Amino acid sequence: MLSFYEDAGTASAAKAGKSTRREFLRIGSLGLGGFSLSQMLATNALAAQRNVLKDKSVIFLFMHGGPAQTETFDPKMQAPSSVRSMTGQVRTTIPGITFGGTFTKLSRLAHKFNIVRSFATGNGNHDIKPVMSKYTKGANMGSIYSHVAGTNNPISGMPTNVALFPRAVDPKTQVRNSSFGKFVATGDLGKAYAPFIPGTGGPLQENMKLNLPRARLGDRRHLLASLDQIKRAADAKGAMEGIDRFNQQAFDTILGGVADAFDLSREDPAVLARYDTAPLVRPDSIRKVWNNHKNYADHGQSLGKLMLLARRLCEAGAGFVTVTTNFVWDMHADKNNATMEEGMRYVGQPFDHAVSAFIEDIEARGLRDKILLVCCGEMGRSPKINSKGGRDHWGALAPLMLYGGGLPQGRVIGQSTRDAAEPLSDAVGIPNLISTIMHCLIDVGQLRIQTNVSREIMSIVDQASPIRGLI
């Protein structure tokens, strides 16, 4: 099998000049968890024919560490000082609704998205629920989608399940800490359905032989330098003749379709600048008294570009994109984590900017009904501020935001108690959120009557009703 690990001009490139039809077919059969790329594309095309997939994508922005209810979308300014938002509040475009004072840009777009004030994740443990938990049978939620949709989009070849961490857009950032949960987990589904993780050598990237030394997937210079020579040799020998359309599609995908989508240098510079969160929080402005200062820096440097990349991938055919920076929302005010007030400057301000830029961009592109954005963490934070000015773990109430995907706009779902301790109305749980996402992506009624869909998949997709008032 030809290897794409070497740079152009090496022995690999020399071998490319002797390419035969058999070698070309091997290019179209790069192993993807036991299947060839062309087989994956064919499988995905068959999945689309089952008429269960909706023409939509999901971006799940995971707020790792646990964002606070009061400093985000439910400030409780009438509560005692030990409870109410430490960042104050700001009026929104929804009458009578305020957000925490850091969310000045999102407040002006509140009529475009929905917030849930009665969301409860169930416990205050640091993990990666609801992206991966017992409710997804130990699989990344995107892997559930890929199991139904196929691992690659049949038109572009884009992986249907992608996870984006800071290194996908900035190689100077840290390697993600996976001690709280593995985003590549697939439960019993098999490794073929693991998220594609650019910039970190994930399993799918490894198997596709696109993990070039010192180059991210989005760096087309290294990728195409090797592959163009293979294509020229294949064209010269007539290797393209007689190849079925799935092998042809696999070849074309490797030669450019995937790389273009991951290449931010191909984006309009004005749009890239609009998303960029790096100028908001300079690394040298973050106090190093907090051990978490490097994570705060990575968050500010990368979040906006990650959201832009996620949009590009959805436009290119990705169905489920998980986005997260390193562990930043854990604001205990201890030696590791900043106070709520200071932490929201480091973390909340880039979030406010990146998400508002994303919403405005999606609206301008007419993609509101095509892409669903979900924002939440694995838990919330304690109703009472601790003695150091932070908030501790809390599983009984957490913020949740949903935008686009054909959902209604400007709704506030549920209520919390006066002390922001728990839901006052019917609680929305992780199973309800999973159901909402899956109903957005999949025609669940059609899925139920498919004979080749496992009971395990249906038990995940159908385990609860969607969030009332949204679907």
C-alpha cells in the first residue's frame, strides 16, 4: 500500500511514478476501521437511500468544566448576593429576559436562539456527558449518527463525525487532556465510527494515511505534493478507466475535497477576522496564579476559529461536529481555577464573541434551518458562591442553549428555582437533549421501520421525548 507519511520527493513519491491500476485501487481502499474508503462511501450512499436522514448537521459546543447557570443565561439578580450573578446582567432582545453581564453580544441575538432554564445533567462529576455517557451506551453521540448515516458523506467524502480541539486550528496549543473522558469512544459500535480528529492523529486520520509529519490535515501543500504525483501517474496509464464511481469518489476525496474544507486559509479574511477570539484575551493578560492559565489561553486563541472550521465542515457534508477547548469552565477559585468574575472574562467573553459570530454568519448564509448548534457542559455550578469567589460542582441545574436546525427561535424553556438550585418546572435531562438532536438529524419514524437498524441504536435514539416546546 502506498504511504502518505513521507513528504514529496521521498521514496514514496518515486513509487508513485510507477503507479499501476492495482496500486491506484489500493489508494481508494485505504483502511477505515476494517472497511475501505470506497466501501464506506458506498455504504453511506445506501444509508441515504433509506430516506431516514434529514439534510441537517449538528455542532455540539461542549463547555467542558461546567458553566454556571447564573453567570450565563439565568442571572437571578433578585436573589441574595451569595447567589446572584457575579457579572451582573444585561437585557436581551426577549422582553423580560436577561443574561449574565459577560454575554453582551449574545444578548442582542437572544431572539434567534433558545435557552433551557430547567436542564439537569444528573450529577456533578467531571466527564464528557452528554457527548458520551451511559445514555449513549459509551459512544460519542456523533458515532451514533455515523452508524445510521455512514461514516462518510456520499457526495464530498467528508467524515460524518468530526471532533475539533484547539490543535485543529493552532498547533501551538496543548494536546487535549483526555483524563475526563474519551471523545473517540464508540462503545460497541466499532472503531470505524470514531470521530475524525484533525491535528491530533485520530484513528480515522491515521488509517487514511493523511497524518503527515509537521503538517495538519488542513495544510494542502504537503498533502497534494505527494498525491498529485500519484494522480498524474494514474492519469498517464489510464488507471481511471473502468473504475467504479465509489473508487473514483474516494480518489477525488483524498485529492482535495476533505483538505479544502479543513483549510481556513481558503476562507474570506474578513469572515476569519470576525470569528477570531485571539485578540480578546491575550495570553499575557491571564494571571498565572491559576494553574489553568494555559487552558484559558488556548481557549481564547482557538475558540472562534474552531467555530468557523465547524461551519465549513458542515457545509462540506459533516453531520455531527463536536467542538471543545481544553478544560476551562471549572471556576472554583482554587489554585487551578479562577474566580467566577475573572474566569468569565477569560472564558465567557470568547464564548460570547465566537457564538454570536457563528449565529450572524449562519443567518447571513441562509443556513439557519440546516445547522443546529448545541451549547452545554457536563454539569452546572453551585447556587452559592464559595468563600473564595468561585462556584463548585453542581449536577441539579445547568445552562443549555440551542440555535438553528429548524427549531423555533427566541424561546425560554422551563424555569429554575429562585436560588438557581434546581428546575422549578419539569426537568429537561440528557436523554431529552439526545432525542432532540437525533430528531433534528434523523427521521426517527422512518428509522423505526428499518430492519437493519439495531435495537441498541434505537434504544439510544428513542429513549426519551424531545425537549417540549422545541420539537
